[in-house]
Amino acid sequence: MSGTAFATATDKRELEEGAVFAPRFDASGLILCVTVEASTNEPLMVAYMNAEALGLTMETGVAHYWSRSRNSLWRKGDTSGQTQRVVEMRVDCDQDALLLRVEAGGDGGACHTGRKSCFYRSVDKDGRLVFTGR
């Protein structure tokens, strides 16, 4: 799958209501991916995938992403130990964003800061960041 091109939807109805997976990559060849813990639906991280990362994720059942800052493919957990086994992959209505439901391995975290989630701060009504402790 990682070397295979994905289908292309030919019209809006097919894209939104059809049964063909036709991910819409942006001009940089990337698609947004939101990742949540499968058992709790807690948001863990947001990253991007290119066609190769998406193909490898589907082929192996392990989350792969594209690092925009390093300009390289990365399999989650290779350096951090924070692996992600894909339980379910969903696509949004116009197929330009993905949702991964994963079982987090290692220490169960996902954030490069060592936290479980990259969403460890909330924004209060005055625009200040409040640490949630996760």
C-alpha cells in the first residue's frame, strides 16, 4: 500500500457519500491527522501524513507521520517509545482530514514534552494558558 496511489473522487457526492477512500492531500502533499486514545477518546496529538505515511499506517497498523520540521517520515515510537497501534481510522466528510483512534504504548504518552497528550494546556477567557497537568 505504501507505494500505491490513493483513489481520487470525481465529484462531490462521491467524495462525501461514496464508499471509496480518496484522501485529499493539500498542495504540500499532506493531510491533517488528529490522534486520540481509543479507550477514552482523549485527544493525544495532531500531525500530518503524506501518502507514504498514510500507506504505511494502513499497511502496518502502526501510526506513521510526516514531520514538517524535519521534512521526513517518522514512525511514532521509534525514538520516544510512545508507540501507537491503530484501532480505527476515520476520514472527515470531504476527506481532507483523518482521525486515528490508537492504543498508546510505551509510557502511554504522545507528546514530545513527555506528557500523555500534546493538549496539556487550556486557554481561559482572557487568553491565558492554564496547565491541566496531563
